[in-house]
Amino acid sequence: MELHENQAALVLTIDDKGEVSVDVAAQDSTSLPAEVCNAIAMKLIGDENFQEEIMGSRK
């Protein structure tokens, strides 16, 4: 996938143990879209309630 200057993306990877890693892809890491993706990534990594809420939707 090719991203334009005004775009950013979250890349989620789940390993065999169910561990989630989050990466942000962007042409410019200081752009607003990249900053929003970084904020979401930090929330995914650091907020257990948010993780449970998201993973609970899989059940």
C-alpha cells in the first residue's frame, strides 16, 4: 500500500501467542495523520481497558 503525504496507517500484528504489536506507517512522521495514528497506537499499547474492549468484540 502506498501512502500519500496526508495519510498514515496503523499496522497491527498478532503473533501465535495472541500478543499484539502496533506500528505506524507514514511518509511524514510529524504530520497530523501520523500523530493521530501514534496517539491511537499508544492507547492500544497502554490502556488495558481499551484492549479488553476491542478484543471483547471478537467474542
